[in-house]
Amino acid sequence: MASKIPATVVTGFLGAGKTSLIRHLIEHAAGRRLALVINEFGDLGVDRELIAGCGVEGCRDADIVELTNGCICCTVADDFLPTIEQLLSRDQPPDHIVIETSGLALPKPLVKAFAWPEIRTRVTVDGVIAVIDAAAVAAGRFATDPAALAAARAEDPSLDHESPLEELFEEQIQCADMVILNKSDLVDDRSLAEVARAVALHLRPAVKAVPAVAGALDPRIVLGLAAAAEEDLASRPSHHDNEGLAHDHDDFDSFVVPLGPLDSPDTLVERLKAAAARHDILRIKGFLAIEGKPMRHVIQAVGSRIQNYYDRPWRADELRRSALVVIGQKGLDRDAITAALCEGAAVALPPQA
């Protein structure tokens, strides 16, 4: 085990704060060489750009690999394994590999991949970290109506009434070696305790749930768990154990909304809040080019909670443009959401997926 390079899998639903956690790990790496593998759901590569723009010394573009051909747990042989082999074969391999999965990924199929002959003697899963949005859990985002669910199951126990969100929530926690109750500053103590109890229902024995704000945890807590998760798959239950590596993402939609020139982000923020209230949007993220501003503007939204800020100057070699990726459950009204965000402006829609 001592000769194997440790890898940490960071899982968690859309907008839980996985990228914030990884940025914090980079900023406090203390000389440790980290390689990052980033995978996200949607056609606009926001997460890699946010990490690449962190401005931390030692965070090189060459150490950040983005996988864009679909969900990482469904493209293991084609994308993930070659990427890991490439990192391991460098003249100076990383001290630690951190893998950020898509918010819709199942972690267990990815952990299984570390037992493949190509890499099992050279790398081990140090730990699976599940990042939980405490405010979203407190608001009931991942649970169906408990009373209605109990009544339906009592009437017909054979029925499967789990929603895709509830199932993903359980999957990511059940595979975890540590759970981070992120955004704990957005809930009061009583609500945080209720979230901790909801999470505890799915925790494996001895796995801890730790509160955090913006993913700010000491790397010594997150890295170095030595879980060897690939050797402990039987203790990590999954709804999809009999489905092989692939699973279905048809329960979710994603599309990109290109925006025209913006004089200010404020009006768009109000439009986003209105659209989130009117449509079942789970996640919005992207970048804005604001007229007269040399800095790139970041938009991150989970439901009606919106964070926006200038992160770095636009580079001379990149296209200044405004675009948002919208993610939600199947059936999103693409035309209505686009019209709401663009206020009826003539915007060319990308082709339907």
C-alpha cells in the first residue's frame, strides 16, 4: 500500500460544493503535488475553469484533466482509466490524485475501476468523500413526501417510489468514507442536526459526517484516510449493483443558454431567481462578460440560492462571452427558461441533445 499513489473521489450532488472543497485543498496543499480529474454534467466546462483560475502557485493547467465525454462512471474504460494511466506514467507522478465526479455520478462504479489490472498495483482509493448541501437537504430537496411515501409502500410494498434525487443522495452517502455537511452556515443548529440525522440513516459503520463552510476543511482531515475503498466494495451498497458500469441519466436534462452582452449582472440574477421559482431547475452555473469590466463574472445557483462574483481577468487569448448551463429533472421547458433568462432577446439555441 505504501508504494501506491492515493486517490480521493469527491462525490456529491449538483451544487453541493465539491469544487469549493477542491480549491481549498489546492490552496492548502503545503507542497504536496495534486493532480485533479474533473468531470461534470453539462456542455459548459465550468468547474475546471474555476479551479484553473484559482491563482494558487503550483496549480498548473497540466495537473487538471477534464473528462467531457459523459458521466465518469459510465466511461471508465474509454476515458477514466487512460487518464489515470497517463498521470501515473509521468516522470514525476503526483503525490495524490483528486477526482471530482459529476453531480449525477454514482461513486461505486468508479471505485470498482481501481481494481482493474491496469492500475490496481499503482493506485488506491484513499477515500470517497461525499459533499452534502446542508441547506438543500434541510429544505427537503432529496426526499419525497414522507407520509405519502409510507402510505404508498404500505398499500403496495413492491412499488419503487424513490425519486432520482433521493436515490442519488443515498448512493453517494452509502459509498462514502467521510461525509461533509457543507454550507452549514446557511442553516441553524436545529436544522443542521436534522440534516445530520437524515444522513446518518445511510452512513456505513464508523463513517463520520463533518460540518463545513465553503468546503474549508483541513486537508489532513480529508486526505490520508487510507480506506483502500476498492478492496471494500461489499460494504458499499448500491441500487445499481446489478447494472454493471453504466447507469441511466435520462431522469435529468441539461442545456446551455447563450446570453447577449450584459451591462450588469444584477438584472440577470433577478431573472434567475424568477426562473428557478417557476421551473424545476436544480442547478445553473456559468460565466458572464460584463460590458466595461475586464474581469470574468461567475454565476452559481442552487435553486433560488445564487452566488455571483468576479473571479479573474479575461485572458487575451479567450473569447469573452456569456453563457449558462441549466440542469434539472427531465421535462425542463427549455424554450421558456431560455426566454426568461434572455428576456425575449433573439438568441440562437444550440441543437437539442
